Amino acid sequence: MKTRLAELIYATTAIISLAMGVTAKGAQGDLFASINGDGSTGGGFIYQYTPTGVQSTFASGLSRPRGMAFDHFANLFVASTSCDVNGNCQGSIVKITPDGVQSTFATLSQQNFGPEGIAFDHAGNLFVMAINFIDPNLASTIYKFTPGGVESVFGSIEGQSFGLAFDSAGNLFAAGNSNIYKFTPDGTRSVFADSSQFPPKNGPIDLAFDRFGNLFASTESGLVSDPSNVVMKFTPNGVGSTFVPSLSNYPRGLAFDRSGNLFVAEIGEPPNPEPALGDILKFTPDGTESVFASNIGCCNNSGPEWLTFQLVPTPRPRPTPHPRPTQQF
């Protein structure tokens, strides 16, 4: 499974590099999707969708954009990987302002580590899942970046890993190595859901919490048109059930809107006729399915990959003022 998943995720790893571009402005309530594109130099995009599904290009010239997350100030952070002609790859995190201006927020200290899922904690630290391309098991490292871009290692997983998500208590959940892991704020790791809780040969890809604290996980087996590709739902105490059954394409990114609707990115893969375009599906809280956007991408495994919503920025907590002394009589 690990080998096949690696082929699927990285099939379009060609000679790619980071190029900066400006095309659109973000808007609260809009959905953003990372698009792998054709794998050419700067061939990746970020598409922006209004609540009614109108598509525009928010950013272009990106190299293999993956996980995305907004900070408190409505800046979008995107995981990106560029590779040279010799196959040496460099992962970085691109920051895009609400006006679409791009800059490099941080560069991973290790070469040949490809960043995937990213997530912010309540203090504004950015956590990044990165896969070691040269490790035979595609072992993965979770990096932590302070708001100033200072890097440290937060945790590790023995195999290929993808999505990250924080719960309301500040615990970090990671999809990887056919399990879902839970990391406490001090980095202590435990298994929240193991491989026996997923369909046979399936492993988790992306994670998202709903407003009730349930954790949702997209899963895929790496087999074409496998009906075991599903979206799982886990209660806060780890009881799993199938929320979305039998997805024909490969489900990747997950995101919830303010109304509790779940959006699922599906990349296009054969045996769909070329070009194998992807979709974004919408599921109401009771599981009713509709197609939110379709015919996305350009070719096999081109996207959409990861999803995120630009919701109302969360104000940073202000310190409680000291009470004024009262006059004693």
C-alpha cells in the first residue's frame, strides 16, 4: 500500500520549482483548493470558490502545493515542494496575503522532505507533516515553526504520512502509516485509531474535526476504482464508522464550512477518460451528497489535493486587565 500511495501522490513529481504570482483576493467564507497541475515548472495553483461554487485562481506558479491553513490575519500558508534537474527536492511553506502576494515563510532544514498537511495551533505556531523521500519506508517528520519561522522537530512517524488537525484541547492528530496518531501538546504520541479500524488495505489521508469534536478521515487503498475508498467518522473516544462509502476516485482533502457541511476533494484517476479531472464533493451533516465543483485539474493526479476555508479570523485573546482598586471607607 505504501509504495502504491507514494506513486499516486508523487506521480507528477517532475522538474518543478517555486514561482511567485498574484491573481485574486481572498474572501471570508470561500473555499480554497490546492491543485497539483501538470507537474511542470510552477504548474500548481490555488483555486478559490465562492459559497455558490464560482471558481477563480487565487494563486499560481506554485510547485506541488499540498496542505493549506489560514492564520489569525487571513494569510494563507501553503506547503510546497520544488525539485531540481537532479531530483533533489526542497520543501517550503509559502505565505500568501489576502491580496495574493506570495513570499516564503520558511524552508525546511532537510532536503528531500516533502511537506504535506499543515495546521496552526492556538498560539499561532505552524505544524508541518513532511515525508522523507529517500527513506525506504517514507518515514515522516512533524516540524513546528514559530510565528517568526523558527523550526524545531515536534514528532515523527515511521511511515508515509499526510494530514494534520488540532482538536479543541490542543492535541495534534496525524494521519500516517495506516494509523491516526494523537500527539499531546508536549509531543507524547499515542494511537487514536489503528489500521484495523479502516477498510482492508486502506489508510488515512487527510483529517478534519467537526464542531462536535468528531474526527473525519479520508481514506484510500491505492487501487483504481476501489469502492473501499471512504470517509470515516470517529467520535472523540475513537469509535469509528463510515460516513461516506464507496468513493470511486481517490479522496484527499477535507474541510468543514460554518454550517457543518463536509467538503471532500477527489483527484481524477484512470480508468476515467483522459483528462482524468477531479471533483469537490459536498456532504450535509446527515450525509447527503452533491457535487460542489467538477472537472478540476488538467490530467491524471492533477488535483484537487487539499482544501481549506477562509473563515472569520479568530481574534487573539487579550490579557485580562487588573481590577482597579476600590476606595475603602
